[in-house]
Amino acid sequence: MIVSAISSLLSGLFLLVYLKFINKAIFEEILDKAHQEWEKAGMDEKAMATAEKFITPEFMFISAVIGGLIFGAILSLIVAAIMQKKQPEF
């Protein structure tokens, strides 16, 4: 679990730095594609403005960290269930 926490934190940090400082153009492309999809779905401008608040590099960082922690917890539980030692009954 500790390894998944550290790796999700590092990957989220890399994502944040990449989108905010290194390649700002790709973030603009993400926003443009999102707007196109929203227009196809028939969203109004108010709903688009609200949804756009959730497409920020900071929110993506938080989502990456939380997603990595959840995935790591599930993976840790599966590995623990497989690797557990059975106690003899007698």
C-alpha cells in the first residue's frame, strides 16, 4: 500500500508539472475536445462552465492520487488473499 501511495503521488505530481508548466498546449487540446463532446451531448453554457471547473491540472492531480490509492488498496487486498497462510484446523 505504501508503494502504491508513493507511486500515485509521484505520477500525479508529474502530471501536474507536465500539464501546468511543460506542455500547456495539450491541456488546451483536452479542454477543446471536452467542449466538443459537451456540445454534441447538448449541454448548455452554464453546465459547461460548471463542468470546466473540474478539468484543471490540480483536479487531475487529486484524481490521479485518489485513483492510484484505490487501485493500490484493491491490488494489496487481492495479493494478501492469495498469499495468506492457512492455519491447520487441528
